[in-house]
Amino acid sequence: MFAELPDRSTLIIDGLAFGVLDEVAEEEKDRLSLIAVCHHPLAFETGLDEQQQKDLLEAERRALACAKAIIVTSEHTRTILVTQFAVTDEKITTALPGSDPISFAACDGDPIRLLTVASLIPRKGHDVLIHALAQLNQLDWEAYFIGSSKFEKNWASSLKQQVDNLNLTQRITFVESVENIRREYQQADVFVLPSLYEGYGMVFAEALAAGLPVIGAEAGAVPDVVPQNAGILVPPGDSDSLAAALKEILTNKQLRKKLQFGAQRVSANLPSWKESAQTICNTLRLVAKS
């Protein structure tokens, strides 16, 4: 496929593919202008053994060395590439994903509706959240887990079994997909997702755009997206700390309103898709001229 492209073509490739195309990138780096889009390093996915992590890290390092430019979705990922992948800072452009305007959620539900939006994969930490919620049976809440199970079917099944074993089937609802995700944000009261790692975390930005208080983990770029005045972040993988944060936000209406107001203020500074696209276009122009 690459061989069919004319010489000096500019090719932009998502990092999910580019990170393992090191041999192709090496062959084509002088003929084509390769641009990589890196959300987060492939080696940072959970569930990999030590050898898999090492192989992916080395392959992605070789591939990135062949790129004319690299677009990342957060300053966190930019720092990781410079410090751990030997990429020069001048080669990197940070283009934060855009957010669409959305009407603010009322955040006045009874019971309080907790919303999680993420594919059912280990990195998203649903198991940690389920264990935390099991400690809060005495409180009034309902939780909606919206996300596909097709990527890790065995893991998704284990999560549903965990919910069943903890007698939470009447309180936690799994939703494979929805037609209008904006409506789900607007009907929620709190957004919660204890990801073990995020290269950016678009759903956190979407939750803030809806004015939702956020509970997450201090993992990857999440602290850059969710400021202290809009959410509570706990150590990744710590279900007890997560349960404590959830209890605090479920029982303290004043805190919920404070974080809701903070999220609304943060939403005004989120980049638009037009701004993100302009940043990427500027990089493409520079590469085309070089």
C-alpha cells in the first residue's frame, strides 16, 4: 500500500498503527513525509507482560524516529516521548482534542446518577469502580456504564460477573452503546472513571463540557484535564480511596455544587474542534514545505 503512494507524499498515521510499523517507516522515511498521531505509547496499555512492553517500546521508538512530525493529544504525552522515546521536542505538536458545546447538566438527580463512559477494557478501571461502589451500598445512587464490550469480551464478562457477585445488578447498568451520548451527560449528576492511564481522556473533557463534577484517578494526562476545582482524583487502582471520594461527593451536596460550578468554568476554556484542526493543519503545512 505504501509503495503505491507518489514520492514526497505526506502521510498521517494514527499511533495505534504507526507504533508497530517501524520496519515500513524505516523503508519509507526518505521517500514519504510520515506524520504520527500519538495518543499514548502502545507499551503503556495494561495487561501486557514485560516482554510485550519492551518489544512495543522499542518498535515505537524506532518508528517515531522515522517521522517528520509527531502530533500528540496532551502535554503529558509530549513529555513522555521526549524523556522515554528520544524524540526531540521540536518535532512534536500538541493538539488537544476538541469538545463540542453542550447544555449543562442540572446535577440534581434523586438518586444521584453516576456516569461512566469507556470501553470495557482493563485500562479503564471498571473493576476498581465496582469494588468501590460495593462499599457504598447504604447510600442512594445508580450507576450507568456506557461502553463497548467487543474489544475484551472475557474482561467485559468478568465485570458483569463481579457486579452479580456483589449483588449490584439492580444498581449498576451496562449499556453497550447509545444514540445520543450528549443526553447521557446531561442526565448524569457525577462523572466517574478511574482509568489506570490516559494519554488525554476525551470523556473527561466531555464531562466537564457538560458541567459535571468528575471523579477519576491521578493517571497519565488526567490531572492536566481535570483541575482540582472541578473534580476529585485518587491514586490509580485504589478502590478504597475511590470509595472515600465517592462517599464524599454522594453525601455532600455543597461539594457537588462547588465542583459542578468549577466544571462549568473549566468548560469555557476547552478547545473547539476547529481550533484542534487548525493546529494539525499548521503542522501539515510545515511538513509539506520542508
